Amino acid sequence: MSIPDISFLEQVRNELGPQGSPEALNELIGELPPYDLSILLNNLTDPEQLLLLAALPPETTAETLEHFEPVEQYRFLDHLDPEITASILNLMPSDAIVELFTALHPRQTEQLFALLREPFQSQIHDQMSYPENSAGSLASVDYIAARRWWTAEQTLAHMRKVKATAELYNYIYVLDHRGELVGVLSLRQLILADPATRLEEIMVKKLITVPAKLDQEQAAQLLARYDLIALPVISDSGKMVGILTVDDIIDVLEEEATEDIHLLGGSGPVDTPYLKTRFVTFFRKRIVWLLLLFVAEAFTGNILRYYESLLTQVVALSFFIPLLIDTAGNAGTQTSTLVIRAMSVGEIRSSDFLKVIWREMRLGLTLALPMAGVTFLWAMMLGSPVNLSLTVSATIIVIITLSSTLGAIMPIVGKKLGFDPAVFSSPMITTLTDAVGLLIYFRFARLLMGL
């Protein structure tokens, strides 16, 4: 449901009022999935939201809150009765709690942390010790763990016991007496096995795991590469930290793609929805980039001023400046976009540096030659002298080749230096090629036109 029907909203409001009944409310909204409940909440007033959340079963509220930003989650939890808040928190996935706690002020985190039960407190504390945006901080501890000496029958009995707390039943993770992961088996294997069979006899021992300190984007690529729905996250000592599930990875990929799009557009990344982002936040994120690009473009202006006498002698030189710098920027943007995308999905590594540069240099030259021919004909049709037409054409060849090469070099070098490749985005590459293109243009003008 995208927007609740007005009559439906009125029915919900009536049941939340003094004359309403919990039974009627449950019958009205009991079949709504958590996402639809989150939309319903957004269409209610603040007091009505709290009444509805308090009326819902705690496990349903826990799932519903996952569709809100941390700030909204805290507002709900802070205004509900402490007992209700505690029951909701202890049913939320550990990765969602870590995301919530890291987004809050330390005092707010401390307030909610005290409501968690042991051993959940210890698990959350351990997860929060991992670097932000790492696989360990993203992992969920709500998985099915079994000991290697258990039988299939014992394991199924254990699964029935923990059915309310596990997030995923497709895999059973087998641990030794030290808590180290030694194997995994599917639910299908477990069901089909003889009840007396020990897990160590049927488990898969060749495991695909994720180091807890691995960046979340690399972990997402690993999960997608092996077409799995979950991956175990392992600490440096080999102990099981938690699991990464496919829904977590979808969130990571969306977050990383959003960040890259913002950077490619020449803006600092924003992690809140557009209409909920504060005006001052947008200002702060965008003004820094604009000032940096302004300073860089000012250098381009200085180049024009330096060659002012040259432009005075042949005014027609200025006619082709927009054409040249735009073409250079477009060529660099094409290359950088392709390279950044290939790096983000793991198709290019830093070790491929020379191979990529050589490829883009040749491709840039190949693209430049027909462009130079078209440019020469265009300049001649405009009535330009042959030497000016040759100057513009020669510049096109060099700047397209150079821009394509720079568009490949900058993201790879940036990655090697520890920067997000998307930082070297279209505006930055375009600004750089503007300045370099003008220098090349005026050098050719002096050489070919005898100025």
C-alpha cells in the first residue's frame, strides 16, 4: 500500500481512540506487513503513532521500525513505555541495533543499551567495537548455531527452541567447543539426515567466510559473487561473529550506490532522505565541492588571461574554446564513469593499472581521430583559415586522448591512496581537462599559426 485509503485511516484512528478496542484494531491491521505499517505510521499524528506501536505485538513493531531512519526509531522508542521499548529492542536484529546506536548521541545510546538483556548486551558491544561500515558492524547475531557433536535430532530440537530469535533458517552454522566455525549445512541436509547422524559427518567443511574487519562493500561483492543468501562473518581468531544476509547487502549496495552518485555529481554524500535532510546539511555538503571546483576553474581563467594577447591577435581562436573544453570533459567523464563502475563491482583491481591505462590511451586516440576530421570540416565550413582548422583538429586529438587517459588514471590512483574512486568524479575531471586543454590549444596555436 503506497498511500492509505482515507476511510481506512479513519477506521484506524477510531480504534486508537477511547471508544476503540484492541481486538478490532488487530483485526483491521493484523494482516499488514511491516513495510505497509511503516507507511500507515507516517500518515498518523505523533500521539496516534505511539498508540499504534504500543498496541502492536513487540515482534511486529521491531520489524516495522527497521523501515525508519535511526532518528525516527529513537523518537518512537524514547516516548514509549520503558517496558515496551525493552521488549521491542530485544527483538530487533543486532545489525539494526548497531546502526541505531552508532547514529545516536552517546547518552541516548547508553539509555537504550541498558534495556538490552544479556547476552544480547555483550553481542551488541562486541559488534560496535568493529570499524564503522565493516562486515563485523553489519553482521547479525540472530543465526542458528549448533555444536559439531550434536545429532540431527538434537539440532532440530534446538531450532524449535530458538525459532523466535533467529533471522535465517536456511543454514546451520556448526561450531567447535571454542566457538570457532568449523562447518555449515543447509536445512535440507539436516531434515533428510538420519536423526542419529552427528553434524560433523554431514556438514560442509570448505567454507566461504568474511573477515569481520572487511569493508562492507567488499563483503557485499563477495556475497553476490557466490550467489548466496548469507555469509558467516569471522573474527581474527576464527570465532563466529554473525552472518551477513542478502537483505543487509541490498541495503549496503543501495547506500554505496547513493554515495557514488552524490560524489559523481560533485556533492558530499548525504545518508538521509532528500526531503528529510536539513537545509544546512545540504549547504555544508555542497559548498565545499563548489569552492574547490571554483578555485580550480579560477586557474582556467588565469590561463585565458595569460594568453589574452594571443586571443587579441586571432579572435577566432576564442570561438572554439567551448567546443574543445566540453569535448575534453565529456571524454574524461565517459572513461572515469566506466572505470569507477568496473572498480566498484570488482572487474578492475589496482594491479590492472597499466593494462587499463594502455587500453584507454589507445581507445582515446581511436575516438579522437574521427572527431578531429569532423572538427576540421566544421571549422572550414565556418570560414576559418586552414591553419586555424588544423590547430583545432590537432588539439582535439591530443585532449581526447589525454582526457581518456586521465579519466582512467585518477580513480585507480585515488583507490590506491585510500580514497573512494567516485571522489574523482565528473566535475573534478572536467575541471582538470579544461585547464590542460586550454594550455594544449594555445601551444598548438603558436606552433601552427606562427603567433
